[in-house]
Amino acid sequence: MEMPNSPVLTRRSVLAGSAVLGAGAAALAATGTINLSGGSLKLDPGTGPIPLAVILDDGATMIDFAGPWEVFQDATAANVPGFHLYTVAHGAGPYQTSGNDGDHPTGLKFMPDYTFANAPQPKVVIMGAQDGSSDPVKLAWIRAVAAKADVVMSVCTGAFVLANTGLLDGLSATTHPLFFDQFAKKFPKVKLVRGTRFVDNGKFVTAGGLTAGMDAALHVVQRYYGPAATQQVADYMQYQSTGWKA
């Protein structure tokens, strides 16, 4: 069950808010796809695969983590070292992603690779929509690893998790259009950006809803490996959006 302070995007909430979603989509079309706030700086990829942690919990929205996962997994299509991906959660599991609404969800069951107690330090951290946006152990781990990470990225209402750490205070950020007002009310110290695919502050990257996470992920690949290599990744995925380009 979704907690009021832990918003998770579901098909039901999208259908219920279709009018708002339509307005948000119109805003995206009107204002473009990217907002950069110092995020165009190139990152040093080093010589080996870049450690990348995906934070998961019950109720995780599938495409929020699976879309970026595919992007980072496929980086090797450009003949670069790419990324070493692993999952992290509060406990050993099992956990379950979002699925059919109702008393008997049918989401994907999974076991994380690590817990917050034993996960290695990542260079990139990703969190999508999921339960537990106020979990103190989760928030403490994000704060701790963010200090040495290159990029900390949220997708969709994963922005609520990241904002709950306080790390976005004073910065610009975005989330899914259906949750703009809720986010703005809950986090007045964060400068909400409406009508953009993602916002990049350098270390902190926040993507809008669902597929926007793929554009944000490609943008992060670009910061490490450059536009030519990233285009190879997009071509391999047959991904035609250009929202990741800066």
C-alpha cells in the first residue's frame, strides 16, 4: 500500500489525473526537453566500469529503473568500459515492483544485490518511484554516498526520495507532472522546474516521469563518454528521442 508521504506513480493515478497529465505534456512540448544548471561538465570515466547503484524498494515503478538500467547496461555497445550495475535496498528482500492495482499486486519479485549496510560506494546513484521515501536508513545512505558520487539521479517521484535527504535544497529539480503541486508544497526549498525532461545541477540530476529517465541516463552517459559514443548507445537501443542531447 502506498503511504501518503511516499508517492508512487501507478496506472490508476495516471488515469485519474489524465487531464493534468495532458496539460503537463503540452507544457513539455512548448518549453523543450532539457534544463541545464551547470550539468554540462564532462565527468572522468576512469579506466574500468563505473560503479552504479540502483536503489529499490517495494512498489518500485518498473520503467523508472529498467529504462536507465538498459541505457547504462548498453553503454558497452560504444566500445567503452561502461558501468557496473548493482541494486541496493533496505534489507535482503524479497521485494516487489509495482503491478496491477488491488489487494493482490502482480509486480516483479526481486532480491537486491546489497543492503544499505554492505553496498559498495557508487559513482552513480539512481532512484525511481518507490515506497519508503522517508525511510531514515535509505536517506542516510544516500547522503553518505552522495559525498563521493559523481551523479545522484532520481526518476519520476523518486525526486521525493532525493528531496527528503535535503540534498536538493536550494537547487532546481523536476518530477512527474502529476506530482508538481505536491512536490512544490512539500519541498519549498527546492526550485521546481515544470515542463522539462530533466534538470541537471552537476551532481544531482532529476528526471520527469517514466521515459524521461532514459533521456537523463543517456545524458549522464554523454557526460562520461561524449556525444558520439552516446549516440552509438541510443542507436543500439533504437531509441529515437533526442532529449538527452545537450
